[in-house]
Amino acid sequence: MVTKEKQINIRVSEKELLQLEKRAEEKGLKRSDYVRSLLFNEDTDSIANGMQLYIVENLEKDKAFLKERLAESQKTFEGLLIEFKEIQKKANSLDQDLSLEKENNVQLMLELNAEKNKGFFARLFKRY
């Protein structure tokens, strides 16, 4: 696209401005593009079609980019899901180990309390 650095100012009535904006909108053009097409006898339909083609091309590029990002995000998600499942397995294993340890501690506490409740001589002459 050519950069437009120069400017032309013209005065119009409110009514003319509204008509100009309406016609530009009907053609799907910016006001300046519409006026430029009229000044240089360009076909406003071809300009509108060109702009639509440009928009469609950009949308296609955006669509491709978003598809790539989606695929990357899905791979990342799948990796995180696998990692989560592994951590969950480890947590379950640790939970089972903790439960066994608690059971062992309870059993030891019961044995210790039983020993405490025995008299001095019974503990001294314990039979094995």
C-alpha cells in the first residue's frame, strides 16, 4: 500500500458531508477512499472489492495463526494433563503409605499403652 502524506482540505455543508458519508458507507469505503476514487475516476466497486479481498486475506492469516496457537495450546494442555496424572498417582501412593504408617503407629501406641499398664515386675520379667 502507498503511504499518503499530503492532505487536501475542502469545505462542504452538513448535508453534503452526510451524503458523502452515506455513499462511502454504501460502498464499504472510508470517506477519504471514496472521495479519492471519485477524484481520480476510479471504480468504487473495484476499490471496495479490493478492500474486501485485503480483509479476507488478513482474516485467513489470522485464522491460520489462531489454528497454530490452538494446536500449541492443546499440546501444552495434554502435557500438563499427563504431568497432573503422574503427580496424582504419586499423591495417592503417598496417601496409602501415610495410612499404613498411621496404622503402624496406632498399633505401636496400643502395645506401648498395654506395656505401661502392666506392673513393674511383669515388664521386668516379660516372656517372649
